[in-house]
Amino acid sequence: MIQTQIEIPRWTAAEMEQLVLDQKPQVAVFDCDGTLWGGDAGYSFMVWSIEQGLVSRSASDWMDTRHRAYMAGKVSERDICGQMAQVYAGLREQELRSAAAEFISKHVQMHMFAEMRQLIDKLNAQGATLWAVSSTNKWVIAEGVRQFGIPEERVLAAEVRVESGLITADIVDVPTDEGKAESLRRVGLDRPDVVFGNSIHDLAMLEIARKPFPINPSPALLEACAQRGWGYFRPQAAEGVHAGVAGE
């Protein structure tokens, strides 16, 4: 439980933005679901793609069983996020890219946080190098962060191998928990200037930042903020909403 005698600094949008820009960051790293936009795009995309008939009935039944087990605590965060990418094995990657673009346009774009858009515009203007790190599948994240000017080559997300244009079930990476920090280290980012995240699954990469910026923190991350003396920012559109499920 959060100890009530500890007051956790809550920044306004202007305060958060000034704190970030004062760092003059060369490298900025962002989680996505719950940090750049509201909701869990990974799970929502899986449900939507099943409704669109992109996966077989047997695959959707398997995924439903696995997700129920995850919610019951019987499947790990890393495993469920990897399986939510593996469920598309056998499909053409271009089909998934097109589906992800349609999904972002129809179901995510309107939930993107205006304050984060404004901040990222200013970071881009300053010449900062921006990265996205997420346990949601890479097709969705690449399309989502394209709206913020982050190119696919700087996206670290749940990824499976693609061979001859076909999606396989071979896991390439599932960045979550300590895996987010490990994925950043693999690309040479041992100590990013600023890191933004909303969930306890982002804690490891927040801790390697020169300056961490909890955004829209879940209750568990808010407790970690209290323990570490971190402040936080909650976008206006996220008031009363705390993400805490797979795909963060």
C-alpha cells in the first residue's frame, strides 16, 4: 500500500514539459500503451483482429484460453505478450501491417494524449532521438508511433520472425519488465536521458534513465514513485484510468 504520509509530486503539463526540455535529452524512450495513448492496444488489436476474421477459429480459441489463464495469474506477462504475436503465425506480414494501420486509425488515434504529442513535437524540434519500447506486437506499435514521428527502426516491441513475407511463431523479442531495459541495452542504450512509462512493467527501464518520467502511472508504479521520490504526470484524457494489463 502507498503510505499516505508520502506526498508524491504531481506535475502539471507545463511543469512536466519544462522538466523534460531542461534535460536537453539526446535520447528519449517511450512506452506506448497508457503512456502515449489510452488503453491497451495490444489486447484490443487481438480482439479486433479476431472479429475481423484474420485468425482461425482454433487460433482464437487458443488465445482466449491463454488470456484467461493470464488473467488468473497462470501465464506470465512475457509469455502472454509473446503469444499475442505468435497467434498470427502463417499470415502474410503485409496483411498484418495493413490491419494494424486500419486499427490505429479507427481505434487508437483518437485516444492519443495531446500533451504527449506536444512534448514529442518539441523533442523532435530539439533534435532528440526517440525510441518506443512496448510488449504490444510490433505491427501495432510501429503504426501507432509513426503518428509521433518515431520510425520503425527505433521500435522495440513484441516481435516474431518473418520469413519470405510470412509470419512465424519464432519469438525475436518480448520487451517487458527487466526485458525492456535489456532490449535497450542491446541497441546500445544503457543510460537513456529520459524514459517515459505508465506501468510497473516499465519500472526497469525507468530506473536506467538519467531522468525517469512516470506518465499516467498504474497503482503499482505510483507506489514505486513514492518509494523512489519520483514525480508523475497524468494526461487530462487519462484521469481516473489506470492501465495494468498485458501489452504495456
